Amino acid sequence: MKKGKRAEKKRYERPQIVRHHSGFMNKFGRGSFQTPLREIDGVPVKKLIAEYGSPLFVISESALLKKFREAKRAFGPRYPKTTFAWSYKTNYLRAVCSVLHREGAWAEVVSPLEYEMARRLGVPGDKILFNGPAKTAESLSQAARDGARVHADHFDELHLLEKAAASLGRKLPVGIRVNLDAGIYPAWDRFGFNLESGQALEAARRIDASRTLTLAGLHCHLGTYILDASAYRRATVKLLDFAALLEAESGNGLSWLDMGGGFASRNTLHASYLPGENLIPSLHDYAAAVTEPLLERYASQDAAPILFLESGRAIVDECATLLTSVLAAKRLASGKRALVVDAGVNALFTAFWYKHELALTEDSTSFMEDTAVYGPLCMAIDIVRESVMLPPLTPGQILAVRNVGAYNMSQWLQFIHARPAVVMISEAGKPELVRERETLESMTGPERLPERLKGAGENIGG
């Protein structure tokens, strides 16, 4: 040591004693990270990130088609008069909607905005189911002219439908949304007319007495992520009993019965102990629950109503993956390891509901440790996973978040960070950009800055 110089003091780092997990067998099977997700439909993950940036949503067209066709096979042979309508709110990227429309799916929309989306994609008006509690007079008039199947949500909407029908000079066939007790709690009783209280019967009788409307259909959407398939059987039986009562009063039978959606995907709810894939009924379970009461009630298919289904999550959830890069690794005050990644609840809204499955994208021989995974937002709520077993990861390594096709690309936030790009890998294995990564220009494009405020930043003093 040279004279006059002091030895540099080394930084003290408190030692951490942690329990390591190697990922061997547990009561649910092998650990989640035995086989890394190196590629999606044959396209390397690293190549996708290099070309389109991180974070990145990747949609598999093959997986989307496989799931939709599986749903059709579950219902169609049981009840040939089944028609699927794609739930736009679940994912209204035009590429996703178009794949499903090409397969024959109608459009199910719940707002004037979504109605316009469907029409611009070329969906005929008479192939649209129009639901939701906030339809405008203008959108109802448009739907009436187009021949869309409208399900009234409340009495004020019935009044608007009567006015729309009067302007056409003809009777308008409509449906009503019915909420009921099918053993699912909490019940979604804020939508539609309640069956048990007699409100649905009152609405049906009002339509029967109308000079401009005729009741042609019933609609029931029990809720979301329904794990009890038998609830659909109970709901179907109740609606068919209700339809029989109405037919006895008016002489008019049902033209259609819309049993909504709500079928679960393989994701795991925060409240669940077991992995979601161990809990969810199969599509065949749901199909049997809905169709068997119909087959028992209608001996002839000619007299039977069309069965509409609006499944969204169960169709699209498992076809999409979110690729996100590690930004930093750190230790919390408790000593727990934490990762910061570049996609949080701004892109992954469903992290509020699900314990999403995380997958490594490269090999790791390290011991796994309980880890918290946080997004890039300066918000305490930005939690991708509160607790998940992961090996040590360093900045730049990529994690894959599985089963993210439902609701994330329709409920994502333009908050603090721009929304990521979306790529669809075609059936032929070709990546296609279906939504560009947002830029500052695209984010601020709708804004209008008053002339008096332009250049204000230049006036800040030194």
C-alpha cells in the first residue's frame, strides 16, 4: 500500500439463508420449469424478441383454431343447431376476430364501439348478437335496421327498441337477458331481468303486449370462469321452463336460446390451491350440461331453438403467450428474492385474477427459490406473481407468461409505458405483426395542445 492512501472499505452484504428447491417431484407432478419454452410454433423465442422487441404478445393461430374446433366438436354433434358467436370484449384484435369469423363464428358485442368493429370486419348485421347494459338509441336503431339479434337489458332499453321498431314500420323480434339463481355465487343480478322475482316475466309480458316488438329469444350469461358445469344445466332447465310458461300464455315458442359464455380456461385463480388445469371441466362437460336439457325438451330438432354460445376465454386464453425480459434482480427487506420485468399489470391485466404460469425460455441447472415478480410500473399494485419458484435470473433473460389471450389485449393500460406489439404465428409457422408497438406519437396523437401552451417547457428557468 502506498503511503498516505487508505485501503478501500469493502461493501458489506448481509448473508441470506434461503431454502433451495430443485424442482423434483411434488404432489402435483414435476416442477414447472423442467422443459424451457425455447420456441412458439417452431419460431425461437429469442428471434421473436430480437425482431419485435420486449415485451411481446405472441398468438398461435394453430392453437386458436384447435380450441375453437374442439368447442364445435363438443357441442355440434350433441345439438346440431348450435352456433358460436365470438365474444369481442375478450380479445378484439382484428386478426383474432377474423380467424374465428373465417371459421364461421358470429360476433357477440356489448357496446356500440364493438358493434362498429364487427361491421367494419364485414360481419353482416344479422350475424351479430348485441348484448350489454349501455346500448345507445342510435346503435339500437342501427341494429334494428341490420337485423341483429338484440338482447334487452332493462326496461328503458325496451322503450328504445320500441321506438326503433316503430321507425321501421314493422314488428321487431328481440330477446331479453335473464339473470337467475343457478347456484353460482355471487350471482350476476345486475344484468338483465331477474327470473325469480318475476321481473323477467313482466318484461316478456310487456313485449307480448307491444305493437312493435315480439319476443323471440332468451339470453343468460351466468358469470365468468364458471367451474361448476352443472350450473349450466340448472340455468338451461330454468330458462326452458320459463319459455314453456311464455308459450302457454302467448302461443309463441322460442326462436333462439343464448346460454352466454363463462367457460373456464387452464389459468389458476388466486384463491385456488390446486392448479387450474386440475379443476376445470372439459368442453364436453359444459356441452352435456347445456344440450341434454334441450334434447329432453324438444323431441324434434325442427321445433327446437337455435343454441347460441358466446365463449371467449375458453377459446382464446391458451393461444397466447407474453414474453417479458428481466430488468433487474433484487432482495426485498424480508430477504425474499424479487425480479423486475418489463411487462406488468399494464400489459397483463389478468394478473389481478390469476396466478399465471411462468416458464423459463432457456436451460437452468440452478436451485429454485421463492421469488416475487414485479412489473415496471412505479405502483405497488404492479405484481405479476407474488410468489413463484424460479432459479436466479439476470437482466436480459426472458420469461414466458402462459395463457394470456383473454382480456389482456382488450383491457391493457396505456399507463407509464407504451403498449407492446402483438405477433401472430400463422398456421404455416410464419410470424406476422398484427399490432405495432405503440410510440409516443401514437399515444399522444389524439391530444390537442392549445397554442397558448406550446413551448411551455422552454420557459423553465435554470
